[in-house]
Amino acid sequence: MKTSELREMGDEQLEATLKDASTTLFRLKIKAQTERLDVPSELAKNRRLIARIKTVQSERRRQAEASGASAE
């Protein structure tokens, strides 16, 4: 999923995607420890997706703080 697609999502949808990606990453880590992964690159892809989501969330938080501070 691209960053532009993540920016188009609402806050609730973004949070749900983060939860799903985190769950998937957890399962992949467990599977990697117990057996061989079919596609080892999925671990890195999931980590990057989580990082992108958190980046978008922090950008939104900063924008909200900036607009709140300028309104005062």
C-alpha cells in the first residue's frame, strides 16, 4: 500500500489497517521462528507498512496541533 493511499484514508480506517498489519506481522514473526516462511520479504513489507501508517498518523497529529495553536 502506498503512502498516498494511506493519506486518503480516514482516521478510523487507518487505525484498523494498523491493527491488521500489526497482527499480521506478529503472526509472521511467530511463523518465522517455528518454520520456514514461504515469502520472507513479507516481514519487511509489513514493517514498512506499519511505519508508513504511523508516519501519516503523526503528520496528522502535528497538523492538528499546529492548527490548534494558531487558533489561540
